Amino acid sequence: MVHWAQTIGPYTAQLFERMMSDKPHPEMGYGGCLGVIRLAGKYSHARVEAAAERALLTGACRYRSIESILKNALGPAALAIVFGAAAPTSPHDNIRGAEYFEYGERTCCKNR
């Protein structure tokens, strides 16, 4: 199964290895892996690979999670939002910069 998953991509192969290693016996993970193989027939290989990457990053390495990721189109773009990489910062007078939090002499009290 891992060999088949490598034809999809490295994240899918890692996902299959994780799905089997998370169980007390690797055979118990076969059902989930077979489910992902069925999903690969329904969705493109690129989407399955992106779903596997997201599952590995979020720790949601189960068939139901992969199915949900694919069904709801939660690909790599959504990952940036989950991890805050795409959080926009708006310039505002009340936002303090890094220099406000310097160690040692407090910069907020220099004018006192």
C-alpha cells in the first residue's frame, strides 16, 4: 500500500505509514488506507496529495479526516489560514512594535 501511495506523492506515502503505525497492528490501518485509495479514484492525485500534507501537519491522519479535507476543499491555501501565516496585519497607531518589548530598560517609560 505504501508503494502505491508513493505513486501519488511523498505526503501520501507518509500518511499511509502513519495510519498503519498509529494502530497496535499495521493490519488495522489497512481499512483507512484502502479508503484513501478509493478517494484517489474520485479526486485528482494533486488534491489527495494536498489533503495528505494537511492531515500530516494537523495530525488528523484518519480516513474520515482525509475524506472531510477533500470534500470541503481544504487544501494548502487553507493551511496558511489555520497556522496564521496569512493573517493580515493592519497598520494602526495603537499597535506596538518589537522595540516596545525589549529587555532591560523599558522603552515605554523613557519619557518619565
